[in-house]
Amino acid sequence: MSSGDDPQSQALAKPTFSDIQVSALVESVFGLKVSTIQPLPSYDDQNFHVCISRSRDSTDGPTEYVLKINNTESSKNPDLIEVQNHIIMFLNAAGFPTASVCHTKGDSTASLISIDSGSEIKSYLVRLLTYLPGRPIAESPISPQLLYEIGRLAAQLDKTLEKFHHPKLSCLHRENFIWNLKNVPLLEKYLYALGQNRNQEIVEQVIQLFKEEVMTKLSLFRECINHGDLNDHNILVESSKAASGDAVYQVSGILDFDDMSYGYYVFEVAITITYMMIESKNPIHVGGHVLAGFESVIPLTAVERGALFLLVCSRFCQSLVMAAYSCQLHPENKEYLMITAKTGWKHLQQMFDMGQKAVEEIWFDTAKSYESGISM
């Protein structure tokens, strides 16, 4: 998703590098010769799947990479990019399926390059990560067991990051970052992008409830570092054959750490539930399986559980409002930007129509069923 604090500045600052420029960039900054380039979808940065040519005397190491070119706004914050890179490396060393960060010829984890656009000189931070195998959750069958594993993974990630230290870690306190769940009230200035309709009314109600019922309880939530964007395109899975002959899917990759910030355990599970609902044929039941996995590592407190319904509604609102706003700025990227909107409004409406009590009952009963070893 978005990697800076000002969505408008970001959208206007998205890079537009050509394949030829990318090829030259990989060679000049990382010393690798490109054989093929494939653009990858991105919110406001540019990503490329890059395959490199191996020389005859060099047969070791990966041949597939992802080149990430940050937009000009987030490129103004190299400390944040540095922390993200070190977190990716830390998690990789801890056994998580994250990419490896490649060093530049100057032995840095990122490089700031300047391009003369004619009217001005623009600077972009570039990084090269190893390409991870697998298919996005969005393109894969989702079973209750996989949802449980994803919930568990989200909790393990947050718990592992408790041990992460870095001299610039404070830059993850991103006070006005639009994608941090505590900043839901900031959506008010982007509501005009929805137009006057039922959708806007629902979002206004969610924002008001958030102010009354979540903002007042933030001090009771347990703080941690959040990945903040464990969505259906940022989790990769691979299949293997079970003894029964059926395909079993396991997580093979965690992508996109650009939205990392200080938040709370309950934020991470709420965000994960939201995005796992997007592709599900039975969306309301998703929450219980993800919650059970998460709570097998980090049980939520009663106050955190009580906020979960509204936090999921709030994340839907963040994604849906910012997608509508970003489409006005970048209509050419509409297909990618509106992924959540295809089913998101319907899911949000359904949650609102059922009400908190009914949805919680399904979630909590499903989660409880795992305690007895009989998942619903």
C-alpha cells in the first residue's frame, strides 16, 4: 500500500521508469545484468520482477529479484526504508519467509538515485530483494486451516519483532500515517471521493463510532510493531500433496513492509481478518479462524476483543475510501487500486446489517471450537 504520510503527494510522485531505465539501474547500482523485466502491480511505488543473466564463472546465488522504486515522497525518508530493510533481514534470519535484501555495489541496502525530468531533478530510493516463490492468497483456495495459519503467522511476526532493535526504530512512530488504524478519523478529508451515497453514510458512522469506542480505549491496547498490510496480495502460498492426495497450501512468502508502524496487537489481527474476507466465499466466518490462529500465540484481552468488530469495519473504510480517492488521481491504475472495492463494500454492508453482537458470536464461537480440537 502507501508508504508515506501524505497520500496526495505520494500519488502525484509515483515513479514512471521504463524497462530500459530499470535494466540500466540494476546494472549500475547492483552490478547485475538483466535478461528479462516484468512490471508488478503497485499502489504508489514501482515494482519490477527482474531476471538476471549469470556469467559463466558465476553460478551461485538467485537469478530472480524484485526491484522496488519508492515514490519521491517516501524517498525523502531514507531512515524509514533502512529500518524496513533491517526488519526484513531480521525476520528472514528468524525463519520467516521474507525476501533477502541485496546490497548495492557500495554495500548499502538501498540507493538514492536522481533523475532529471527536464523541469526538475527527482530522487528515488531503489532496493533489490530476492523474488519469493508462490502465488498470492488472492489466487489460491482458502481453507479454514490456512486462515488459522495466517492468523498464527501474523501473531508470531509481531511477537518476534519485540526483540528487534535499531537506532532509528523511532521512525516507525508515524503519527499522521493514513494507513495506521488509529488514524481512521483522518479519512474525513477524503470522503468527498465517495460522493453522497449510502457508502459515505456508512463510513461516517464507522468514523464516529471509532472516535467514541476505539480512540478512548487505545491506552488499554498492548502496543507493538505492526506489519500493517497482511493482505491477500502480500501473502504468498505454495501447494504440496497431502497423504490423501489433496493439495495443501502453506505460506511461502510475506511481502511489502512499507506500511510498518507502531500499532497494537489487535490492529494486526483486525487488518488480517479484513483482507482475508476479501476473497472468501463465506466472509463473515473468516474472522474466527484467523482469530484462533492469532490467539494461539497472543491471546487478546477482553477490551481488545471488544474492539475487533469495529476495527475490521474501520480497515474496510480505510481501504475503500483511499482507493476511491487514489482512483481520481490515478485512473490508469484503477484495476489494482479497486481490488478491495470489488467485494469490500458488500462485506462492510453485511457486517453493519448483522451488527456487532451477531458477528462477534460467529467469530468467537469459531475461535473457541479450536480449543476443543474441532474447528468449525
